[in-house]
Amino acid sequence: MSNESPEAAGNSQEPTSLWSRSFILIFFANMAFNMGMNMNNSLLSLLADNLGATEATIGFVTSSFGISAILFRFIAAPVMDTYNRKNLVIMSALVMSVVFWGFSISTSIPMLVFFRLLQGCSMVFGNACSMAMVADMLPREKYNSGMGYYSIAQVVCMAIAPSVGLELADRTGFRVTYTIAACSILLAAILYCFIKINFKRTRKLKLSINGIIAKEALLPSVIQLFSLFVTAGIVAFLYLYARGRGITGNVGLYFAVQAATMLVTRPVTGRLTDKLGFVRISIPAICCNILAVLIISWSARLTGLLIAAFVSGLGQGALGPAIQALTMKSVPSERRGVASSTHFIAQDVGGMLGPLVAGQIVHMSNYLTMWRIIAIPYIISILTLILFRSPIARVEKEFASG
């Protein structure tokens, strides 16, 4: 049995070890949670298509969770900074397991939309609480590295979950596959129960703009919005695009190659970000992401998609943890809940708009046009980083100095 002190949000004692008991537990809980989530990402558009939805409707179904998620985000931040985040993340996982069971029994588009909206309600406390908890477990000098290691759980799931979901759906159908995904998320809830944190409520719940949006974290959150806009568009339509182009083979390998690349690059780029800073790492990473989208648009074979996956893995492997780390660095520890919520509000908006816009473009034009247009937010991200490089450097310097 470990004798270490339990970690807590807002803990005044500086963490000294990266691989603490609680960090290891939250790592595997995060893995179980995202295993189920990523299985859904590969299946939802196919399930909607199987139920007779058009491309525009598929885009709406895929993005509809963002509607409820954004609404709930407006109370999530003050709730996370008032109540025990461990209890909140457990409740989130329990509700999410119910959502996936709901997907397993859905027989119509309205049913899918209902459970997708419920998913948005539960998502607001899931990854946001988990990220805020992790932020208090990391030593200051290993912050970016710690975020990189933490995100490996998500990367591993990205590598295997889409292919597992597709294979299970082919062999057993959507109902059994979604039931298995629900059980994976239920396992996450159980693991979260064993995390030890010191929690003492020190404030009353108060709703205010300052308690909902952390203006200090807006810049990295905007970059996150643009990134998720593109990523969600790819996830929603890659399988349908490949089928329409006559690309044969296991398209789920795209996510496996992407994730395997991220698995290798994230620890390395985390250390590089600690040394070189956010801007010097993020601009080349975004350029890789732009190139990946263009390669997808040119691809007529599975090989082309796998090359795009590798290039995207290089970009996403560097960009994701860097954005998360900068978000947490932007605020004092007692406001990490609202910073985390701001980050995920941006992610929800991007995740909602990406498939919606992509679906409308495909409906009005074609996939080639869609791929070219949805890459534009990445270009805007580069211009934003160049314009605000000095404020970003100041945040990093102030954090390093303590």
C-alpha cells in the first residue's frame, strides 16, 4: 500500500513525483473512458447512415452533442471549482455508460439525437474534471512532459478503439459493440473511485462570467477550437469519404497509424515544449495538420490515407498536450476548473461546428471542396500564434518562475 499523501485540487503542497499512485490510476481511468468514446467516434456516422440519414443529417447527429455540452459548460466551471471533482467525474462516467447503452438500442435518428444530447450533458464534467485533477498532480518542472504522458492514454485508445469498434460491429452488430463500450466507461468510473484526493469545500457555488470563462485561457482555447473543428470533420466523414472513393481495406488503420505516431511523439514533443516554448512547437505541428488534410483530399487508395495519418500524428502529437499545458499555466491553481471548462467549451464548439459545416459543404458541393475548406481554421491558428507570441511567452515565463 502506498504511503504517499493524496493529491488534491488546489493542494498547497507542491507535487514532487510525476508517477504518483493517483496519476497512475487517473491514467488508466482516462484510458478506459476514452476507449469507449473512441469506439463511438468510428461508429456513430455509420449507425446514422445505416438508419437512412443523409450526409447533412449525419453531420447534425454527430455534432448535436455540442448543443447540450455548451449549455452545461456555463455551469460546469463554477461547479468544478466548488465541489469535489472526483465525485463529478465518477457521475459523468456513469451517465456516459447509460448513453452508450442508449446508442445500443437506438432504432431511429431521433433516438440517436436524444442520447447524443445526453452525452453532451455528461461530457462537460468528464475530461474537464480529469484534466483539472491531473494539473494538480504534476511537478512544475515536468508540466508539459506530464501532460504528454497523461494524453498517451487517449492516444492508445485512438490507435485501437476505432478498429476494435468496426470489427466488433461487423461481427456482432451495433448493439453488442455499444454495450461493450458502455462497460469500458463503467470501468473508468470504478477506477476513479480509488483515486485519493484531499478535498475541502472552501466556497459557495456562485454563477458569474468570471467563474464560467477564464479569459486568461482564451488564447489556447481558441487554438483548440480550430483544431477540433478540423479533427471532428475528419472523424465524421473519413469512412464515408473512403467508401465513396472506392478505397478498400481497413480504413480504421488511419486512426491506428495516427495514434501510434502520437504515442511516440508526445513524450518527446512534451519535453521539447518545456525547452522551446509553445509557439515554436505549435506552428510546425499545425503545418503538419494542414498537410495531412490535403493528403486526404488527394488520396484514392488506403496508402494515401495512412501517409496522411502519419503526418497528422506528428502534428497532433505535439499540439494537443501543448495546448492543454498552456491552458493550465494561464491560471492559478484555484481557477484550473474554470480554465479546464474554457478549454472544453472551445473543444465542444469546434466538435459541433466541424461535422455540421463539413456535412453542409459535402451536401452542396463535394468532398474535395470540403477537405480544402475545413483546413482554413489551421491557417488562422498560425496567424493567431504569430500575432500573440509575446503574451504566450510571458505566460510561460511567469509559470516557470513560480
